[in-house]
Amino acid sequence: MTGLADCNNFFVSCERSVDPSLCGKAVVVLSNNDGCVVARSNEAKRLGVRMGQPAFQLRDMIRDRHLIALSGNHLLYRDISLKVHAIFRRFVPDSIDYSVDESFLDLTGIPVDVIPDIGNAMVKACMDELSIPVTIGFAPTKTLAKVYAENAKKGGCPVAVCVNAADALPLLQRLPISDLWGIGRRLAKRLYQNGVYTAADFISRDAAWVRRLLGLQGERSWRELHGQPCIDLDHVLRPIQDSISESRTFPEDVDDPDYLRARIVIYASHCARRLRDMNGVCRSVGVFLRTNPFRPGLPVVRPEGITRLLHPTSLTTEIVEAALAQLDAIYPRGIPFKRAGVWLADITPDSAVAPSLFDEPSSRSAAMKFMKTIDAINDRSHRPAIRLASQIVNPSAHAAHNDGYSTSFQAPRPLGDEPMP
Ligand SMILES: [Mg+2]
């Protein structure tokens, strides 16, 4: 069994947890610059406020005090989000934080008959400790858990359990196919054209038909609704940072462009690996260099630049290539540098349920598989067993420059940050 735990009206609930006078009132939270609605209390939903509705359309309601509109306090939401996810983890063997207010729960090995008790205890802990209302759906697959959680939330019941996929049929008959997790607007349109309007219509077709029409992604959803788990926890995105960076201060000033290139390759590879570990992709790759500010007679030079990629990626080869191109663009020959670094920005989740990934099995997914295989091999060895050739420079020329990374064929020292000069 698996589960999906989802906080109700999360941003509004966070605001209510610090200001209980908001409870029972129609409240919305607005996006950055107060542009549009990003969270609604149930009372606001009943007033007809839509998700994403522009704030200016609500002016009259706000003026007449029917509706309270708040600017988002994202530090607060992030703080509460971490605490909610920590509570979820207390009750289940494993969980994946799927979004700021949702976690998938792994209940492997837990008897089905105790699952409702676990769910109720989780809901109670979130309410008692954080005043955050939570709804949890349990089911044999993630897609069904999501269906049950969403349905339970509408009914105002905090825990719903689906023991057999067949039990879900009445619920699927009422579920518009466009509302099914993993079926985007585009796939839904294709299904409408073929007479499929509800999730029940969808599962009544056969698997081969679904695969022909929607590809692997659609077939996965279909199998999950039939109770066959096929979206595993690793497919689901991990929490995403905004940016990743790695930089080092060299023991000596470096004026050898080849050595500098090898450093940039290593930093970029490490960043790419961290990006893959959180199932993210990045759109921008930046490089910077710093001269030694304490060396007399040397001008302070701080070149840096950022490359915008055509396609978001987490492939080491593509990220390294962009970093090297950027280095070439900013590197002034002949100046010795003391510090260098790489950063990745514009990071977004590389969700397995994103349509673009499975629309056509491309060379990109083959490259990704290759990359993950290298990651797995490197995980098993004490130090990277497989590296890019560009990470390796002639050891004799730079024995004194070993700053902790294995750029040469010598045994590396343990990783460590060098102090600033
Ligand atoms: Mg939610």
C-alpha cells in the first residue's frame, strides 16, 4: 500500500496557524506582487473565487469585507512545510516529499487493517502540533491514492482507504479524465476525441489502445488505476533547490588554463550529480573566477558569466560543455586566479509524469539512463570510478595544486574546503 498525504488549502492554513482569527473566514493568499490567487480557504471557494483569479477582480469583495486577501509569506510556509513533512515521516517507513504540502507515503510491510489508524494519527498530529489540516488517501498505487485523497478532501473526511483497485470504480465514474493525476490537458484532449470522458471510461479501454494513443505515460496511469504500481518513488520528484553551486579556493594562484578547465569540469560534474540526485533539470549554467585580493600588485578581477541552455538538462556532458564554453568566454589569459566556481540556476523538477519526457523515447532518455548508470557505479566505489577525460590533467605539472580533488592519477586526498587566504 502507498499513501498520499496532502495539506488542505496549505498557504491559508499556515496563515490561520499563526492568526487563528482567520479561521472560519473567507481568506485567499495572493502571489508575488499580489497579482493573483494562489490559495483559497473553503469559504473563499464557496464565494466562487477561482484558483489563479487576478486580484483586481476581487476588489469589491475585499472592500466590502467579504474576503480577506493576504500577501504570501513564503518563509513561513517553507518552515511549516518542513515540520509537516517531518511529522509524516514519524509514522511511515519511508516517504517522499512531493511538493511543499504533499508527501507520498511508503507503507510496505504494514498490515492493511492498521492503515486507517496510522492515517488518523498523522492527521491528529498535524492538527495538534501545527494546526494544519491534512487529508490522506491510501491505496495500492500512487495514482489511486491521489484520487482517494482528492475525493476525501471534497467530502471533508480526513482519511480514505482503497484496499482493492476494483473498489475505486464508482469514484472513477465521477472523475473527469482531465482531473486525473498524470493526464494533462493535452492527453485529455486526445481522449475526448476518442470518447473517453471519465477515469472509468479510460480504464475500460485496453492497455495496448492506451499505449498507442498516449504512450508510456498514459499506460502507466492506466495500470496504476488497475492497481498495478508502476510509478515508483524514484520517479517522483524530490524537493527542489533554486540553485546549486560549487567553488573552491586554490592553494596557489593558477595561471594554467588547462588546470583551470579541469577544475571547472569537476565543479560542473559535481553540480550535475547533485541536480540529478534531486531529480531536477537546470536551464542556466554560470562560471566565475576570482583573483587573489591579498596579492600585492595584482588587479582585482572577477569575471563571471551565465549560459542559457536551449533545453533544461541534468546531463553532466551538457552542463560541462556549457560551463567550458562560458569559461572560454570570460577567461582573460595571463591573469592568475585564486578561486573558481560553477553554479546551476533556473532549476525545475524533472518529473517522470511530465509529458515531454515520455512523448517520444529519444536519445536524451538514453543519455539519462547512461548517466544514472555511471552514478550508480560511482556510488559503489570509494572514489569516482568513471570520470570524464576532461577532469584529468597531467599530474606532474600540478602536484602542488592538489586541492582535494582527484584531477590526476594519484590517489586523491579526502574532499575538504580550503580556508580563504
Ligand atoms: Mg494541498
